[in-house]
Amino acid sequence: MNKKLLKKIKTSFIEKFNANPLMIFSPGRVNLIGEHTDYNDGFVFPAAVDLGIILAIQKSNANISTAYAIDKDEEHIISTANLKPLKKGSWANYIIGVIAEIQNCGKTVKNFDLVFGGDIPGGAGMSSSAALENSVVFGLNVLFDLGLSKKEMILISQKAEHNFVGVKCGIMDQYASMFGIENNALLLDCRTIKSKAYKIDFQDYQLILINSNVKHSLTDSAYNDRRSVCETISKKLKVKALRDVTKNDLKKIQERVTPENYQKALYIIEENERVLRAAKAVTERDLKLLGKLLFQSHNGLQNQYKVSCDEIDFLVSKARANEHVLGARMMGGGFGGCTINLILTKHTKSFTIEVSKCYKEKFNIDCTVHAIRLSDGTKIIE
Ligand code: GLA
């Protein structure tokens, strides 16, 4: 965690509100494999990382609550009665959404002040929004003794995202951010919301993210659209979610769906299988197979589920062409953000220098590289 940022946020809180805050860290996440499977009740394999949101929060005696976003230098005054979503894109939606959803659980949130900031690169698809939601619900739970379990907290964060931010996300991001374990990835069954931790021995390899530094604007609408395609096909198949069907089941209704939507559903079924194979590969220390599955996952995301973009495909193609990269794929919702790459540590530098150069030549954009450490989930730090 970023000690300098911690100090800055704490100092800012004390100066602004003249009180000693509770300090919380809530991480972003990576996802090894299992993209868009979470809202199909399927499997994902994410991990929390050491970048995240730092939140300073304390009760207030005022008759309003104040939230301050240090990175934007913006303040938002909240009255905790009758909360409604603000205009799209407002960061305060994450906070008021969490308060409103806590209230919907029949709990009372009194007034508070908070300051937050973070070091998750924006638009990288590393779930800064889930990290923020989790930090707020976690902080309020402690301050007002709400008695919420971690599972209840992530469901509140997810509902805030659905109803106040407007993205019908699955549970992966909130889960990974809340439940992360150092050096482990979590094989999460998104139906039962239970996970198994897998300690990963990366041997001579490491995970790096390459941020395309693009975020195409259709992200949210395309996301919701994919979700509704999956739900429509599930209905046709008379099951709760695509998690419940095999490729053979899908084949039976092939005539009744468009070829494009057929491929999308097929992708989900295949991706679920890949996640389980990836977890097994980790147990067997078979990083080569893990890498192969990452490339296959990207293929599906690019050609079947169609949530990638030129910039990301280019980064993955560079990874494919490099003998020291075992696997790579787009990560997160898509249409920009990062690729996740499994690469021989000693060749990371030469690879990233080469990729950055080619990427700049082709798109006139600088990409950025982050080495990833799998870390603990949301916690009190002071
Ligand atoms: C976003 C959503 C998640 C998940 C991923 C795609 O990060 O918030 O719930 O659906 O996209 O795997």
C-alpha cells in the first residue's frame, strides 16, 4: 500500500474535519481468467492487488455528511435522507449508492465525513469503483456498528453499482476486493458466492498488466447489452443462467438465436470450462497450460463475445509473438483497459520496451506497465 498517499489522506481529513479518522484500504483486482462469466452464475479466478482506495472516515455531529475526493479536489455534501442517483459519471454515486443500499437493508447510517484517494490507474479495468464502494460500506459498518457480514457488504456494493452507477455488474470485483488473500487467487463460484483460495507459485514468471490507456465510451451500454443477451438465451434454454448448460444444450436451440448471439453464449460456456482448467493448472504448477488458456480466453473475448478493441488486440498479438510470454488476454469488462500477461520475469523489461514502442507507433498513445502483487482484501489499516 502507498504510505505517502495514506499520510496525505489522513492529514487532509484531520485538517478538514478536525478529528482522527478510521483508515481503510480497499484494493483493486486483477482477474486471471473468467471474463463476463460472473453474471452468468459461473466461475472467475480473480485476486486483489496492492493498488487500491485509501479511505479516511469518521462520524460527524453535523446534520449533513461530507465526502471529499482528494484526487479530483472535489467535495460533495450528502444528506442521508431520500438519496437519488446523481448525474451519470459522478463519483459521489458510488458513495450515496452504498448509503442508500445499506438503508434498503433496514439499517441506519448517521452522518459522517470522509476523504478518499487511490492509486489504481483510472480506466484500467482494475475495479477502482468496487474498491471505493467496499471501502465505504466497510467503514460505515465499523463506525455505526451495522453488523454486516463481508458477504452482505459486497452485495450492497454491487447494488450500489446497479442502481446508482447504472452498470449491471456481476459480483467478481466486489468479492475479490473484499476477500483477497496475499499471494492467492480466488476461484469463485458466482452462484454460491463461495471461493477457494489458490496459492500461486509463479516460478520464474510474473504477472504484468499493460494498460492500453484507452477506454471506449460504449463500455457501460455494451456491458448491459451482453448481459441481456445471456439472459435472453438462458430463458430460451429454460435455465436460470448459462452456467447451467452445456455446449450440446446450446446446440439444440441454435436455430432460434442469431449466429452472433450463439457465439456469445458459446463463449460463456467455454470460458467457464477454461476457468476450472486454469485452477487445476495452478494446482499442478503447469504455467504453460495456464498461459495457453489465457490466450484462448482472449480469442473468445475478441471474436465470439466481441468486447475487445483494436488497441487491446494489438497488445495481445505482441504477447503472442513473444516466446517469453506464456499467455495474455484483455482483462475486465473490455473496450479498453489492460491486458494481463504471464511472462518470464527476466524478459519483462525487453518485452515491455518493445511493446511500448510499437504501440506508440501504431496508435500514438503511451501504454503503461504494472507488475502485480496478489494481496489482501479490504481492511482497517489504522
Ligand atoms: C466488470 C464487472 C464484473 C465482470 C467483468 C467482466 O469488471 O464489474 O462484474 O463482469 O466486468 O468479467
